[in-house]
Amino acid sequence: RMELVTASSDGVLIGFTLCGLPINGSITECGIYYTVVSKPFRGKGALTLMMKDITARYPSVALSCDVALVPIYEHYGFHCDSLRHNQIRMFLGNPVEETPVLSVKDLMDNPAVMEERRKAGEKFSVHDMDRADRAMAKKIRIDEVNAKRFFQERLSRRKPTA
């Protein structure tokens, strides 16, 4: 079950948020899978409009995002919850279902990705492909370390609950 929330300007699509809805049929929560706003429209309220629409309809919302995006979602009231691979899990309300995160292996095994890699292999050398794979693996490792460090710092700053 999916829902697509869009933002447009003068009839042109400028952003969207892909939401996953619970399999159990609940209408009180959703998971944000992916959000994008076209570069020329960033910082001009498109994401705010989409977040207001989503949070008005779903009192519980979960997402996972890169460390750099945490302040953006905190602006909308999301709280850091846990670490997921190289991302920070955030929530509003009390979501029950876990927002899935696609693993790199699953992504690389996707037929569409495999086809694009085959096409790239025709254009680039094996050395270029290996270098790109190593660069991606290195970035993922760095992102995992940064996410872990960020989350540990956040935990250390939390006020103890009595």
C-alpha cells in the first residue's frame, strides 16, 4: 500500500513524497520512503506543504534519513529514535510498523539496476566499474560511521527520564 504526495508550481511537478501505508490497514500511520524537491524550489515551502499534508492525515509517521537531513525533519517535529545502517530512524507520534530500508545488496540485485550496470559495463572499463564500486562501498562505510557517531552524540545529550 503506497501513497504519493506531490507538490507543483504552475502545473509542473516540483516535488513528491512516497509514503508506505501499513499492511494491517491502519489509517493512523505511514512511513516516508522517499522525498525529493527539485533544486530550484528547495527552501521555498514545497516540503513544508507535503509534510503538513502528511502529518495532518497521519498522527504517526516514521522515516529513515541521512544524518544531514535530520535537522530538516526535526523542524517538522520528528525525533531521532535509532540507528539503521547508515541512516537515522526518526518518528512523529507512535508508529508501529518499521519503515523498510533497501539494502545495497538488494538494490544491486534488482533487475533494473543489473541492466543499468550491464549498460555501464559496455561504456566503461572493468577498472572504472571496480573503482566506482569501491567508492560506493567506501561512502557507505563512512556514512555508517558518521550515523553511529551522530546517534551516540544525540543519546549522550538526552535528558535522563525519571
